[in-house]
Amino acid sequence: MADAALRGACERQLVSTKRPKCTGRAFYERMGSPKMVLAPMVDQSEFAWRTLTRSYLPTESSRRLIAYSPMFHARLFKERQNFRDHCFQPLRSGLETAVQHGPNPSNAYLDGNPSIDRPLFVQFCANSPDDLWEAARYVAPFCDAIDLNLGCPQGIARKGFYGAFLQEHWDLVYKLVNILHQNSDIPVTAKMRILETKEKTLEYAKVILSAGASIITVHGRQRDQKGHKTGLADWSVIRYLRENLPRDTVIFANGNILRHIDIGKCLEETGADAVMSAEGNLHDPTIFAQPPHPSEQTREYWQGRDGKGGYRIDAVFRRYVDIIYRFVLETDPPHRDPLYLPSDLLTSTEPGTPSNLHHPSPPQDNQPPTKKQKRSKNDTKNNSKAPRTTSPNLLAMQAHLFRLLRPLISKHTAIRDALARCRAGDMPAFETVLQMTETAIKQGLQDYELDPSKYDDNEELKEVDASKDESSVATVRECRRPWWVCQPHVRPLLKEALEKGSLQLSKKEKKKLQAEKEMEEERREREREEQENGRPVVIEKDEASSEREQRDRADDVPVTEMPKESMVCG
């Protein structure tokens, strides 16, 4: 009896000293009210990339950057240990069973490591509340919140019945969010897309919040806006949610974030608490960092004579690979010479090239160098049977580098081909690509010094009437930098994709587009006739504004015009 009483007293003491669950705005403020969020991206927001993104921020700011894990499938995560071990690695010993506490320092590994990977939200897709809860139990000790994916628009989400394809099933969405809210020791959040109307989007958001979501992330695009139909995110719907939800609701805005400057614009236009970047970060992992002051610029940052600049691709490439060495492979990176600058004195060792990599052995005993021998079929077979890695950080390298190097490999196709031949975990092959990249950028910098005018943007910018049309031309020109600088990829808008022939419409879509075109032509013809007759141009209400703006006026909601420069594709 005494032992039972003592055990009960200890349990009550443990419960009383346990940190209470913090939710909603209190949870957000406890993290320092961060303004920047790294989005969940399938197989692309893994530990190494999160670490790379954080590395460009001051120490204090990096601790306030919220980063999401890649999206994990809840049922597979619950059922298969090898699936858990291949995509989430908080412990060196793996996740054989769900644990009730975080890692001790000796067993902590990568994901959710308290010293280097927090705050971290882990995202799941699911359509079964029980599967979601069981999966969440494995990761809860190693993250700050569990996020439910309600925004994935891809075909695989349609087949698997998750992501944005749950948005017609509000009862199920409620149950998914609520089971985590009721049972988990950490908060639950959700990421959603906007619906057909702002009113329906508001009602959907209320369902998610009433189920217990502490934070909602709103992607300002509808479910069918993907691929060539990605188009522009509608920040006005996020603003509508901000103005019609309780003031203590925490909202993250997502969409149209290509450059650092877009973060401030989005915060102002939407009234959101923080801004999330996905594709913009993949092409430029420095997107959350302020450009350094000229007096603080290092070899990693390049600035042209027009004042525009950015971080050099070879510098980001180096830093990314070195993170892989230090944290994932737990070994020292190769020795590297300083990155090349045109102001450097010429030396015998080529600047920017690792001095201990891929150099042939010197001839011995004054003998001529040996010729390169042709590889036999047996050697090729043996090499192809090398162990395949399952590390999510190594598996993601090639895809990350294709996006990072996009402006460079469009010009230097040999580097593109070398990168295409790289296999996950083959670090010497990636080092070869890095060496080729540094050599190409050295030549580019030398060429720029000889004739900077070759890199000036002399194209005439076609005037765009924002009231009649939308174009990505101005955005492309504003974002463009020399090919050795990290820069966003600007997708063409729908009309531009159609004009270029990169998108084919269905018969139904063609019919709708033709009807809209005829209505536009009729309106413009009527305007010309009235101007020729000297009568004022009177535009009917249904032609002067969108259906959404008409409802705003009917509800006495002020219509805020979005600046054209904030309407970028991303």
C-alpha cells in the first residue's frame, strides 16, 4: 500500500509540473511571433534544406523561423517502421515505437533536434482520424506542432483522398483536426487553399478553427491552380479572412512570394501574422534574409553596377554540400579555397577549386602520367550495385540543385548533364558538379568585368494596362539577375502559357475562354463607339468589377486594390 501511495504521489507531482499545453495566439507568441515560415514541401523541406535556409539568418532570427517537415502519409507512417526511419530521423536508434519524451543529447540526431532544428512543425496528410493520431504520437516529442495538409492539389492527393480533396467533406476535416486537439500534448495547425468564393472560404476556415486548430495557413490559390494554371494567389481573400475572423486568430499567408521584398508586401496587403514561402525558397534559399549592407558583403554575395545583386549560386551550393557533410555524414567537408573574386591576384592554384579533389596523381620516378583506362563491364556492374542510400537528405540533393542551378544550367548544359548523372549519396559526383559550377562562375565574373553592358537588361518593357490584362513580363524583368546569382523562377500566367503553346485546354475550357474573349471584345468595341461619338464611357457594374468585388460592395466591405507589383507568380 505504501508503495502504491508513493507511486501515486509521484504521478500527481509529475502531472502538476508538466508544462501546460499552449494553443492559439499564446502558442504563436511563445515562439516569438515569427513573421517568416518555411513551407512543407514533399521530399524537399528536409533537415539539410531547413538548416541551409536558417543559416542565412542572424542567430536570433533563425530561432524564430518556423520550418515545416515534408508532408508525410499518416497511414504509412503509422504502419511501417522503415517508412518512418527513411523520412524522419530524430533519433539515431530510429522510431520503432512511439516515445513519450524528447531525445536525450546522446541519442538526438537530425529532425527536431532541440539545438539546431526548432521550431519545427511536422505535416501529415490523412483521411482517417485514427491513422492521423497514431502517426502524430511518433513525432510529437520531437516537434512543436502537428500540421494537417488540406491544400495538396496534385493527382495523387485526388486518388488517395487527402489534401485539397477533403475540402468538400467538412465533417471529416473537423474530426481530423479535433482528434489531435483533444489528445495531443502539442498544438495542431492546418494548411488550406481558398475555395470558390471568399464567403465559402471563411466558413471553411471557421470549421477548421472550431475543431481546435491553433494556426491556419491560407494558400491564396484554388485547388485547380497548379502547373501551367498556377497563376496568381489572391491575397484579397486572405485579407477578407483577417477582417472577418476573431482578432486572436493566427493566420499565415502563402502564395506570390518570390523575393524577400514580397514578404513585407504580403504582410501589409493581407494583414496576416506571418508569410510562408515554398517555391520561392527552393530557387533561392536566402529568400528570408535581408540583403547585406555593402560594408558587410562577403565573397558569397555579388552586386552589379546597377545595384542589383544576390547570393552567388556557387556559394549557396558550397554551403549546402558542407551541411550534408557536417550533419548528415558527420564528417569534415573537403578543404576549399576562397571563392573567386575578380580582384584576387592570380595564383598557381585556381581560386574557387577544392585543392584536394579530382586531381590526378603526380608522375613518380619521372615516368609519364598513366593513361586513363577504359572501365570494364564488370567494373560498371559492380558500381551499379553500390548500396543505395535511404537518407531523405541525400535523396533530395539532386532535385534541390536542379532548382538552385536553373539559371546557370540553361546556359551551361555540360553542368546540367553532369548533375543528371549524379546518384543519391555519391558525394564525389556532386563535388565534380560543384567544381564545374565554380569554374563557370569564375568565367562569368571575368566576362562581366570586361564588359558589364552585356549583362544589362536592355529589353524594352511592354506597357501593361493593369486594368485590362495581367502579365508576368514586368515581374520577370524585375527578378532577373545574371545567371550566377540565385533568383526566382517566374511562371508564365495562363494566357501567356496558352499563347506559347505550352498548355492545351479541354473543349469545355476553350468554350468558356472564347465566350470571355467575345464579351471583352464587345465591351471594348462599345467603348470605342462611345468615345468616337463624344459620349462618356459608362461601364455597367457587372463589367466594371469581378463577381467577388460586387459582393464586397453589396456587403459594404471596402475594396482594396492590390498593387500590381505584388501580383507575382510563385
